[in-house]
Amino acid sequence: MPSEDVVRYPERWIFVIEQTLRKFDNETIVREVIVRRYFKNESYVCTCADLDIENIDDYYEAKDAGLQYARDCAIQVGLIKAF
């Protein structure tokens, strides 16, 4: 019998996602990297080619910036604990 994953407080997670995307509205690279990686499941190779990102470190810096902000939002709304 397969186990089912249950997302607790989905409305809070949606809020975190919305706030994260809104935060990076003016930072196209960060927003695009996040959307392409986590919504489109695109590889970094395709993303870098499409967005003309020549340095892989730039890709990971953009991805990490988005994830860090999302994590901070999730902590703020009580979805995860800081420690």
C-alpha cells in the first residue's frame, strides 16, 4: 500500500511561494531560476543556456537566494523552525 504525502497548512505554503516570487519580481534571473527549477523541473544546463548564464556559480547563487528567502518566509509563518 503506497504511503501518501500530506502537505500541512497548504495555504501558508502558497503564501510563502507567492511572497518569494513577488520579492524577486525585479530580479529576473533569481525569479526565472526558481520558476524553471522548481515549477518546470528544468535542468540547470537548459536554464543556463536559455538565460545566457555562463558561470554555474551565478546559477547557484540565484537559486540559493530564492531558497533562502523562501526558507525565511516559512520560518516567519511558522511552517518550519529555525532551530
